[in-house]
Amino acid sequence: MDKSRIGAQLYTVREFTKTPESLKETLLRVKEIGYAAVQVSAIGPIRPEVVKELADEAGLAICATHVGFDRLRGQLDEVVREHKLWNCRYVGLGSMPPEYRDSKKGYEKFVRETAPIARRLHEEGLQFVYHNHRFEFARIDGTRTGMDILLEDTDPDAFGIELDVYWAQAGGGSPDAWVRKVKGRMAVVHLKDMEIVKDQAVTAELGEGNMDVSGIVRACRDTGVEWYVVEQDDCRRDPFESLAISYRRLMREMSFEH
């Protein structure tokens, strides 16, 4: 693991990525913090060629994305072209649409519909990765959770996992145990912390909450995670400051700084 594998999820700074001009400034600020890569998500309607140009100018790799399910189903050729242009292997789905979530039949339908998408991406040298939230940790068929179904009923070569450790904990799971459980199927991890504010669990900067950041990072290193991506859904300070706090903590965990 080296510094070049630490990325920032642009969803964290989504209010600052709506135009080419704001995206350019944002990418430069992310690079200045120290990040080597970004995950493209929740940006404005900016042409892929411009996104590539701006990332290159900032000296940032595009390590992964989040793509809407409708685009994956209806514009897959375009999605493939974009990712090849960006030299980005990991095509992420940020969440399962609501209509699939609450029943075994829903999960079975989702698995059927994603199978040809994931297979096509795999054939193109790309990798589909599924990003979890909390609901996947509910038991769906009496014995298995939604996450279990997604792992057990999909092609392990084509259907990858992008574990969000915060949501794993929010769903009642052990984040480091889940990192180890998806070994071999996860190249991109989402790192954030959990803080309790006014008796509510909220996302926090790494080290500012109560999650076992050290144990999670150790599990990621032990299982060969390729990209360590910092994300914070909601920030209670300037989001760039939040990214900087998390970056410094992650650097310490990686033993690049003490």
C-alpha cells in the first residue's frame, strides 16, 4: 500500500462540482490536501473529455465512479467508453433502487438484472462494484441478509463489492469482519467514521468518531484492497477540511506520518 492509492469520493464535495470551473478548483484543492485520486460521483453535466482533462491537470487519477442504475441498464456502451477514457477500472453502483430492497424476490430480480451488466463490464476489462448502505444488512429470507444474497448469488469474478464501513456498522455488522468476508471481491473501500450527535449516528471524519479505524485499515491491508477512498456523506464543517482531517488520519494509519 502506498500514498498513490488514497482517493477522495467527490460526493463529499458535491456542492463544488457542478460546473467545469468549480470542478477544476475542487480537484486542485483535493490534490493540495494530498489525495492522489478521486472517485467521480455527483458531479454536474460535464463532458467526460473535460473531466479527464481537469483530472489530468490536477494530477489526480480517477480510481472509481458511481453510475446510476438507469445508465447501467440503458447506456452501458457509453459508460464503458467513459471509463476507458478515464483509465478507470471500477464502475460503481451507489445503491440498489428502492423497489428491489424489501423482499427476496426483489433481490433475486436485482441479481438477474445486474448479471449481464457485470459480465459485460468484466469482458471489457472493467469491474462492477456494489456500494452498500444499511438496508442490505437486514435479514431478507429469514436466514440470510441482503449482503449475504449479494455475495452468494452473484458471480464472484464479475460482481465486486465496494464496502462502506460506516454503513456496515450502522447495519449492525462488524466493519473489519466484513472487509475480511469480501476478500478477493473488493478493490475499493469507502472509509468514514461514525459519531453520535444528539443521540443520532452521523458520518464523521476518520478518527473523529468511535469506529475502529485502525482495525479496519489493517483488515483492508491484509485482504489486498487496492483503493482507499475517503467519503463523508454529511459534513458539519467545511467539507474540504473534513477531507483533510480524514486524509491526515489515514496517513498515520498507513504509517506514512506519525
